Amino acid sequence: MFRVFDVIENIYSDKDFFIDKDGKLYVRAMYFNHEPATRATVTTEEVDPSRYLVEDSTGLTDKNDKMIFDGDIDLEYGVVKWSDNYGGWFCFKDGEERPLYDYPLFEVVGTIHDNPELEVTQ
């Protein structure tokens, strides 16, 4: 599971994205034909990777059962990011890197994109 942030529109996109086996990001669109109205055409197109940021799910939920994604923020614990050093999801705050699973009370209060005022020191 993942979500996609559009850096040009500055919003999380609600488009139907998928990632192929080579890691390329595509958007799927469905167009309905007028005659007959029940027929639809589905198209896919590769998107500009510099426009969209893919944020992976951690597979964990916060204390309110909300899925936690890369870039989510908890004011007490920090920003969620993948750590290549240890191969896992960590909270980054004040220069420290701590495993996300150590924080069962983590609460998503925003993201690094839609709530820049909440961003904590990484």
C-alpha cells in the first residue's frame, strides 16, 4: 500500500496509481464512451517521477488505528522514514533514529507535506 503526493499541485493525489515490476509509476484512467454508455476505455500512462512522491505504508497503525505512512508526523516521536541503515521503519527526531515499533502510542497528527508547521527536527 502506498500514497502519492503531487509536488506541483501540493496535494495527495486521488488518482489511481500503480507501480510496475521495474518500479515505474503509472496512472490508470477510465473513459466512458457515449455509445453505448456501458463501454469504457481504460488507459495507463507513465508519470513523471519528479512530480510525484511515493510514500509507502509501514504496515503499522497508530493508536487510533490510522495507517502510518512514510512522512507522517507525531510531535513527540518525530517523522516516520525508512532507514537503510537497519532496514526498517524509524522515527527521526533531534538527530536520533529509533524503531517505530517502539512507539505503540504513536499518533499521526500530520505529514511533512500538508502540515509543514508540524515538522520536527530530523
